Amino acid sequence: MLIYEYENREESIRMKMTLRWFGSQYDTVTLEQIRQIPGCVGVITTLYDTKPGEIWSREAIRAMKEEIEAAGLELSGIESVNIHDDIKIGLPTRGQYIANYIKTLENLGEEGIDLVCYNFMPVFDWTRSDLAKERPDGSTVLSYDQELVDKIDPAKLFEEMDANSGGFILPGWEPDRLARVKELFEIYKEVDEEKLFQNLVYFLKAIMPTCEKYGIKMAIHMDDPAWSVFGLPRIINNKENIQRLLDAVPVMNNGLTLCTGSLGSNPHNDIPDMIRSFKGRIHFGHVRNLIHLAPGKFDEAAHLSFDGSLDMFEIMKAFYDIGMTGPIRPDHGRMLWGEKAMPGYGLYDRALGATYLNGLWEAIEKSAKK
Ligand SMILES: O=C(O)[C@@H](O)[C@@H](O)[C@H](O)[C@H](O)CO
Ligand SMILES: [Fe+2]
């Protein structure tokens, strides 16, 4: 009977619970550990040692896939294939970098990978003012305070993030980005939101034929936080702007990584409503909670609704209602129980998060069928 029910479950429409994994060379968390998280079927990973603009070889992609499958998991998608700044800026050299990106997509497609998460934030990926802020229970979290960020020299931010990362290379803060940071700030002075948007559309139009050929879903990550930092343009931060992008390249393969923590940094974003209106275009979900402390100021939190400001039941219900079948992952977790790991990416709190989100899903699914 149990076996029958288990098999049956595969047929029900269901998101896939996954965990982000940085590869055995970089991650403190092992595939064996991930495999033991109840209901976790796959990992979202990347070739962490590649630089934006580089072609990913088929051999490296295959080796990564085989390692994950040998551990009994699925490679559910890539986060991220990063975009070279020359594409975001729209420099003449973008042609070569787009050609390289297309080659990487072909290689991923040939290896059967159909989901690619990326972001289009200039210079910096996500930004935080503290990577280990202590909560009353002794756990630590990533936090953001606009007043503190305003005091930081952007060129020094890299050094500070690096010094506070506990020796880990932070995703989006890889050292090679540092080398060009001052130069990039100069060049980005010419790039306003409209130009950045047009450069994104240009890039997407160029890669879409390849994505359609291989069935690759491109899933842009929301800007984090959801407003301009250091005067750099931000375009993927609210319902209107995101809808504009979906309409500008109106094919399924141009889709979203709906990140609740990034959108949720702005309390005006109604996340369940956004999930419902972007139905069919959300290919990947990042689900996490945060606490709004003041405008422009937030701490990350446990996934549980009442630990933070977001209603995780309503968020998971919206995913359920749109018939989400793609991967969902708990996003950043707290650091707890003495774990030493990449900030936001320890095992324990993300495992708790996955379990909680799976529990919400089960409850939503069963009540819907009653
Ligand atoms: O998920 C997040 O919020 C971050 O860890 C980002 O680094 C994210 O992976 C990128 O913005 C996606 O390209
Ligand atoms: Fe995210």
C-alpha cells in the first residue's frame, strides 16, 4: 500500500523541492546530506569556478551531472550562468560574450539541462550590510540597512564582504569581479534603467532561438534588494517592471526565478499576487522569509511565517494555485547549531526550511482535495 501511494505521488502535480549546492570543492554541505532531507529530490548548482563570459564545456557539465546523479539526486537546474557586464552595459564586445553564452546553453541543452537562473544586476549581485547579525536566539542572519550601506564606499564593499565571509567565496561576490569594480562604476554612469532594460531584451532575443531549440527555461532572479543601490539601475524589482520584461520577449522560455526574499525586501510588493499574475512564466522559486525593521532595513529570518514579515502559507498557496511544477528551494537560511558554512547557505536551517515548505505544500494540497 505504501509503495502504491509513493508511486502515485509522482503523478500528482507537485513542485520539486531542491537545495542549492556549490559543488564538492566549494560547499561544506554534501550531496549525501542533501539526499537525506525529506522530500528533497534535486540540487540547483553551477560550475562555481567559471567566470562570466566563459564557455562551459560539455565535459565539465557532464561530470557535474554524473556526480549528482550518482548521489541519488537530480540536477534540477543551474544557478547561475552569470552574465558578463559588457552585455549588461551594451558594449560592442557583447556580441562575443553572447555567442559564448549561447555555446554554454547549447552544451547545457545537449546534457539535458533545461533550467538556467541568472540575474541582470550591474556590478554587484545581492548586497547586504551584515553577513552574520545575531538574532535573540543566538543564530546569525544576513541583514541589510540602507543607512549603513550609504556609508560604504562601493569599491570597498568587496573587501568587506570578503573579510566577513568566513573564508568562503560568496556567490555573486567572486574575487575576479573586484578587479574591475572602479572601472565598472564609471562605465555604468552611462547606463540608466531604460538602457539596462533594452540591453536585457537584446540579450534575451539573441538567446531565445537556442533556448527554444533545447527547451531551456531562462529564469531571471529578482534584484536584491528591490531598489537601487549605489545609484546603479534596478529593473527586476516590482510587478510592473517584471511584467514589462515578460511582455517584451513574450515566450515561455523567458521566465522568472521568483525570489520571495528579494521581492519581499520592499513591503509594497504583494508576492502572492505577483505569483498568480506571472503564472506560466515562473520556472523556479526561491522561498525565504525576512523581517522588515524600517524602510530600507531588514533582517533575514527563519522560513516560518511567524518568525518574519512574509506569509509563507499564502506564498506556497499561490505556487500551488498556479500549478507550479518546477523546482523550489529554500533560500538563505540562518546559521545555527555552531555550523560553519557560507553565509546563508548552511545545511541546518535550509533543511528545516525545506521541511517546513514541504509541510505547507502537503497541507495545502490535501485541503484543496477535500
Ligand atoms: O538567491 C539569492 O538570493 C542569491 O544567492 C543570488 O546570488 C542569486 O543566486 C543570483 O542573484 C542569481 O543569479
Ligand atoms: Fe533568491
